[in-house]
Amino acid sequence: MTTPTALDPRQARSRLQELTVIDVRTPGEYAGGHIPGALNIPLDQLDRALPDIRTAAQRGEVLVVCASGARSENACRILADAGIHTATLAGGTGAWAAQGHDLHRPEGSTKATWGMERQVRLTAGSVVLLGLALGELVHPALRLLSAGIAGGLVFSAVTNTCGMAAMLAKLPYNRPRKADLDATLARLRAN
């Protein structure tokens, strides 16, 4: 397996008009601010979009984006396994914004959804506190719940993956509506 090609934000900005940009974050994260012209295809929906992404890659280079670069690297590997060459944005939209580049926010998107990393921190912290409280109030063995979360966080850091984020991405507010994904795929076909 090869390491995906990475473009830094300056390179991506200078080539933005010639790139097909796919944002693999959740719809809520995407609505909170994305690279102008980026199409939202959440990571867990890539399989459904493979034929359209393959066609887009035949027309020109595809840049895959997420918040920090970890999910987009994972998406690039999935796409590479399907025979589709893509690049990732080094540092994700965080690096893009840090370099002073604009993020587009769709009109009417007043409800802000927390970023996935923030959702993971809240969930992990809450489960750890719950495990500690239950261990104190109900039975000491329930502290293993906190230990399980700690082990999961270590595994997540070592493998640069996050099972909790994958689970949270399945919650209704993190999922695209079928009509939204269909519209995105139609735009991808039209590019």
C-alpha cells in the first residue's frame, strides 16, 4: 500500500480550479466550514460514490479533505485499493484556515454541529467519568469501562484510526440525508 500524495494548503489553493475536492467529514462538520467548491461525501459513504469518484479521477486530480488529514488519508487508502489515485490536503481544513484561506459556509446553515474530534472527546470523557462513578457507587469492576476507553484511545493514537468516531458518524445528525448525497453525486458527475 502506498502513502497518499499530500498537497499543502498553498499548493491546493493555487490549483483549486483544476481539482475535484471531496470533503469526507460528516455533513455537520462540512456545514461548519469547508473549502470552496468541495463536495461532501462522508468517509462511510465512499463505497457508494466509488464509480463517480473514479470517473472524476479520470477527468483530473481528486483532492480528499477532512478536518486534520487523518480521515482523508484513510479515504485515499480506500480509494487506492479501488484503483483510484487521489491526494490529501496536509493538515486538512484546519491547516487551510490557519493559513488564512477562506472556508465556505452554506447559506441557511445556522445550526453548528461539533467537529468529530470534539464529539469523540466529549463521549470518551463522559464514559470515563461514568465508569469511575459506577465503580465507586455500584461495583468496583465497573471501573473497567474507563480502562476500556483508555485502551481504545491508546489504540486510536497508535493506529491513527478511531472506532469511536466511526460509531459517532452513524448518529443521525452526522449522517447525510439520501437526497443530499444524491445531489452531491450528481454534482460530482457534472464536474
